[in-house]
Amino acid sequence: MSRYNGTEERGLQLKKSMKFCLPIFTLILLLRFYTPGNCQQSFTTISGKITDATTGKPVAYANIQLKKGSSGTVSNAMGFFVYNIKGIQTTDSVLISCIGYKPLALDMHAAGVQELNIKLHPAIIDLPVVSVSAPNALEILKAAIKKIPENYDTSDARLTAFYRENIQLGKDTLNFNESILDIYKTFHHEKNNNDQLRIIKGRRKKVDLSKDPQLYGWLTGITNTAYSALLDDIAKYTDAKTTFLNPRNFRYYTYSLQNPVVDDNRKLLVLSIRPKVNNRKGFVNATLFIDEASLAIVRCEYATSPAGTRYLNHHGKGGLRYTIMSKVIKATFDFTHIAGVVSYKKYKDKYYLNTVQRNWDIIVNSKKRGITDMPWKADFTLLITDVSKDSVQRFTTGVSDSRGTISSQIGSNYDAAFWENYNILQPALPDSLRKTEPVSKAAPAERVSNRKNGFTHADTLRGYLSPLRSCYDVTFYDLDADVDMTGHAIKGSNKIRFKVTLPFDVMQIDLYANMKIEKILFNGTSLNWQREANAVFVHFPGMQPAGSEQEITVFYEGIPQVPDRKVPMKGGVLWDKDDLGNPWAQVVCQGSGASLWWPCKDHLSDEPDSMMIRITVPEEFTEISNGQLLRKVPVAGNKTRYEWRISYPVNNYNATFSIGKYAHYTDNYNGLKIDYYVMPYNLERAKTVFEPVKPMLACFEKYFGPYPFKQDGLMLVESLYPMEHQSGVCIGRIKQDVPPDNNPLLWHETAHEWWGNAITCKDIADMWMHEAFATYAEAMFIEDKYGKEEAGQFLNAQKEQVKNTEPVTGVYNVNHIFYDIGDMYTKGSLMLNTLRHVIDNDTLWFGLLKGIQQHFCYQTLSAAELIGYINQHTGKDYRYFFDQYLNYTAIPKLQYSIKEQGHDLVLKYRWRADAEGFIMPVKVAVAADKFRVIYPSTEWKTTVLKNVAADNFEVDEEHFYIETEEVE
């Protein structure tokens, strides 16, 4: 299912805009002189071009500022600048500086003209000719990295910044926006504790996409957000997988010292980093400027190498979405050059990020349009204008969406007076732009049972299969309920037919305490009952003999709870409206349980063999539940009763209703009836959205076996919330921007018909068996439709969403579900993909998936039973594997060292893992596209890889969800 706390976007991840978190070089700041109409300030305007005095080449990104002040601007990539200075500053002077050049000061009288031609002279220190070996240069780099905690502020800070994006295709502007940002900056980079942005103010130019709405709309939606610029903070991300500052990548580069330069009376070492010849993992050419005294990196200039450009074209285009959209749009693009400049500035004895300038060059091709190698250029600028260390806390409101474009989050009015009376590089913004968040007294948080807070006796009553539950086996439910769409109430009855497995005179059923029980009938006689929390203990007049079949009918009414999105998996009845304002309702209760709205034995281990659902609603509405619609019966009070029969076992949370003003149409797939229920205004759109349904079903039947509920058919229902209700799959609201070929949410919820519905976990602690397999099924459909490479990109994108803060397996016997369950989706999916490559036999792997369905179909099972079957089917014991991935937060780490020995490579390796006896095999690359399997354990092993160079060695992290660590 999709999760209640708003993380259902995981299923929609590919429909979001693609983000290129890439190094990029920027065109900056051409601010023209103006006097805003709403203020009476005057300005002195200085403009011109800055060039190298010896070569005549433009000096990009030089600083222009008042010597006695700190406001200023920066030259653009061609050396041009325009600087507006508030008031008449006749006693001050303008300072022009750039690392590698001697600073130049101009008095205001000389400077106060436009179109200056300023020449800067290089500030090179002439040294005696000394041979500096590469190891010495590398040692300087290692020392600089080691001193990062000493030189840079690694605690949290609050920054103010100017940000600009300028993106053009040919001569047409696709995006131009400017904003002032409030930034919470941290050295942490965990997924739930990273940098945050808030937009203080912004403006963007209105862009005309009418020339080619399809192509321009696609390219406009591809973003490189301000969050991406923060990823260029090399001091923070020295451990990033592909960065040249990661020690594991040192072997791919050569290091040399160039002539040092002087900047602001300090000597800077110039360190050149270049990929080794014919190396396929040296992705950038870089130059570092390092303060000799402190070994602080103060500036980094870099550009992609040919290998880096190839890597980006393989990994950086957006994966599946690019594949799909390029086919739809009939256009392609390829990176040709990526470059960036990052600088740091000292503030109170610590260095802080100062500027990030990024540029990318791409070519676009489209035979359909007659376009050949059309240039697509983008320039991005992030300039830090203020640093604050006062009361720094994470933002709680107004945080910018990291997945959306800045342009989409700011206004469309390109206000000429946007910058008011201040320049972009002033020391601090006016107080009115940085307001202290009001402190409000929050309501007491609801106590939620989980590992952190502990569990209660009520949790045990809900989650434990006690003797008062195991003494009987439900065979049939007959639920009859009247739904009040105005009062949001439910009134009805449920007949519970059961087989006595052990003699009893007291049994437990479940119904939330806020739902009132009117009476419980047994053979026409009222029974006594008592409540404890949400459990109901029913007393019989005598012992019920084992083997007998009995039934009771529970009459009840009440207003069921509504979902609380602040609490993961806390479900209820959603009462909302459609786009036309009509009432719309749906029940979603996987975590909280079906007993929040109807009385039942609310434990996953016991499913009825079949079920009747009768829901009465006002006659103007359509009601959709599960199974086959037998009849619609008019009833008194202008109502209609919809009667549904479910012919198969069904878990309680899957019994449902969706009530709204629906349109309906049908289709057929190989004898399987498919019913579609959608909002009338989405009817035509729905027919496009559902076009892939038949190929999807064909794919799932190919890998998992026949559709398991053929007699009941398949309904796909537009709904308030996506949920895998058995044979009545709810897919959420139909949105206009979801490409029909790229709808993972539809694939996921439908895959639950096999994983979660046809087979069901006995305890919700094992719900990964539902969600991991359904998430992995999304990748299976991608692989079937587009290929293994695209499926691999899709799977590897899931790594960014794994948090590894809690074990995937929950706590048994307490209905442990109210926590962030995201890892059972993504980590579970990556675990299954890893197992596929550990098995390394697709015939066996896909036979296993079908075998699980055949062996456990229409049953409930435990994780231990599933793992036991996997071991039996494969002939291998994988208990250690599942123990590590399911019961511990850490993923296995392969530690290794490599040493060249002639033409061979000596490899030493072992696993660091929590699970006892962890012996998972893994693949390592020994040449381009050539792998071999090694068999690590938790003890060190050594092997010699014949005719393998260190540069070609790599652990296969594309197909194995692991960590790696190269040790000395």
C-alpha cells in the first residue's frame, strides 16, 4: 500500500521532475541601474569588463565590492559586470579581486563611470625549479581533507543566499529566475537531517512555450535545484562515491603542484588533479586553491573529463523517466560539458561556503523536429550573502520542496524593483525579511505505540493471537452497513460464521471503543459481552464443542475515526470532496485494522473463506467494495444497497468501500473482466492512464503466475487514497501530469493482488512480504517493458529513500505498525534484487517467485515459513541473508584492500555484518563489463586476481545493496 504519513510519493517518484545533482558553471548578475518607484534611493552604477592583463582573456567570477563595505557583485563568465552602489560614496574605493590575480583598487571618482575596461595582473609566485612528485601533492590534499573539521564550521549555521537559474535552448529562454534564500546548513547529510531551504522572495520571467509545448515543457520540467548547488559543497561531501576527494578514488588521478598564487596577502598552493590516461573512473579535471598556512581549500574549479561525461550520459539523465519521455517526445539529449566553481570564505576563524557557480552544456536531437545538436545551456549561481550562528535550528515551516524547481515555487511577476534598495551581496538582509518564527504552544502529541514509546496491553489485545482468538476459525463474514455521507456515521451488522477449533465459552472479537455495540445475537438470543480497549469478549451460555460451526451477529453504530497523516499507518474513513465539490468517501485501514469500522476477528492470521459486503448509500452515489457486484437494491429513504460477493479468502483490511459520483466502463483481458470506476471529469484521461493495464497484467502473470482472483474480476478505482483493496484496487486521484507509461503507483497497488492479497503475512511485523515484493514488482514491469538497465536505474534510485533507522521486521504480537515503515518498501525491494543476484540464476529466481505464489496461494504465512520455502526451493540456506537485511539497521559492508603485484592484483576482503555466519557472495569487476564472484565471510580472506589492474577493480554495488570500505 501507500503510507498514510504523506510518503505515498515514493510510488510517484518517477513522475516528479528529474534533478541533475551535477557540477555546473554559472552566468551571473547583470544588474542595471534603477531607482525603484517605491523608494527615493539614488545609486552610483559601475559597469565594465575584467580581463587578464597578459592574455586578454576574460576573468570570470571576479569580486567587485566597496573596500569599506561588503556589498558587491561578481563578474559573469565573460568577465562583464554591473554594480549598483547605494548613494554617493565619494570617500570609498572599489576593490576588484580574484584568486590568482593581484587585487586592484579604484577610487570612486575614477570608478564612477560605465563600460570600464579593467585588467588584472596574475599573482604568481616565482619559485626555484623544484621537482615535486605526485605523492607529495597527494599528501598535501590528504592533509587538507584531514584538517576540514578544524578549518570549516562543521556545526549548523543559517545562511542567506542569492540564487539564479538561466536555462536556454538555442536562442529561446526556457527558465530564468532569481531568489533570495534562507538556508539551514548542516554538515550532516543523512536523509532525514540535511540542508533545508526557504524562499524569502523571488521572481521569474514568464516563458513562452508555445513554440513547441511538448519539447519545451519536458525540458523545462528537468531541474537542477538550489538543493543541487549545495551538493557541490566539497568540504562536506568528501565521502561521496564518485568525488575526487574520496580516498577510494585517489588511484584514478594524478596530482601535481602548479605555481602558487597570492590572494589577499595569503599564499595559495595550486593543486592540479587530472585523470590518469585511459582511466574510466577519473570523472573530473580539477584545480584546488589551498591556503598554505591553514591547508584550507578556498576554491575548487572543475569540469568533467570524457569519462565523466560518459558517466553522466549513462547515469545522469533521469533513468526511467528519461527513457519513457524521450520516446514520447521523440527527442534525446546528451551532456557535452559540465563545469563548476566552488569557493569558501572565512568568517570568525572558520570557513563557510561562499559561492557555487555551475554550468552545463547539452545537445538536443530530434529527427521529428529536424533538430540536430541544438545547444541546451544552463547557468546556475548560488552566492552566500550572510552567515548567522544565533539560535540555529531546523526549519519547521515553509521549507522548499527539494524535488521541485525553484521556478515553480516563486511568483511569475518579473518585478523590475525586485531588489529594492540593496545589492545582492550585502552583509545582511533587512530584518523584515528574516522574521523569527512565532513560538506556539503545540497540542500534546498523541502517544503512539512503537519501539521508541513501548507497547501497552491494548496493543497485545490487538496483535496477539491469544487462546480467546485461536479457539475459533472464521469461515464467512456477512457485513451489512449503512453509510451516512452527511453525518459521517456507520450503522449496521456483521454476521460472523466460524468453526470451533478448541472448546470455549468466551471468545474475543474486535471493534474500536468509539463504535457502539447494540447487541450480539447467537441463535436468536442476546449474548453478554465486555470491553477492554478495542477488544470485545463475548460470553456464550455454554462450552462450544470443537469441530462445530457457529455464528453470531453483531449490531453496531458509530462515527469511525479518520486517518491521521501525522501518525504513520493510522487509518480510518476519509471524507472529502471531488473536483466538482461532490462528497467522496473511502475507508483505508491497513495499519489500524478493519475493526475501526466493522466488528470482526481483527488478526491477519485468520481470513474468511469468502465474504458478503452490503453497503447502503444515498441513491445519487455509486459504492464500490470488493468482488462481484451481485445487485443494486433500492431501499427506503432514497437509498441504494450495493451487494458484493467475495469468492476468495480476504484479509480484513482489504474489505472496503469507496463512495462517490463515479463513471464506469469495462474491458476484458484473456477472460478476466476489468471494471474501471473514475470521476466523470477524468473519464477520457482515465482511458489513457489505464492503457498499460493489460501489458502490466501480462508481465505479472509471466513472473508471478495467473491473476489470483479471476472469478471476482479486477476493479481499478479512482480514489482519495491509493490502496490495494482485493479485486477493488484503489489507485488514488487521477492526475493530469502522470504519463501513462510511467505510473509506478498503479503497478505497485496492482502487484499487491499477488503479494499481500493472494498471500498475506500472519503478523503485521512481517508486512515487508507485501510491500517489498510489490515494490520490486514495479522494477519487474520496467525490466519487462524497457530492459534490465532501466530497471537497474529504477532500483538504485530507491537507495536514496532508505533510512536504515529501524529494522524492517517489526515487533511481533502487538500490531507494530505506527512508525516510519518506508524501509520495508525500498530496502525490502533492494534486498530482493540483491537476492536475485546472489542466486545468479534467473530461471531459478523467477521459478522461485512463481513457486511462492503456487505454494502459499490464499494462505497466511510467517516470514520464517517464506524463508524456509526459499531455502528449500534454491537448495541454499539464506537465513543469514534475511537476518541481516530484516533484523538489523545496518546493511552489510565489504571491507577490502588491493595491492598490485606485477600484472596481478592481490585482494584481501571480509564482511562486516551483524548477522551470525554472514557469507553472502558478491561480484567484483575485474575489467570493463567483466565480473567474477568472490565468497567473503566475516573473516579475512585473500585471493589473487590474475591480469587485473587496480584501476579496473570495483565492487558491484549496482546489483548488490551493500556498503564498501577500502582499508589500508
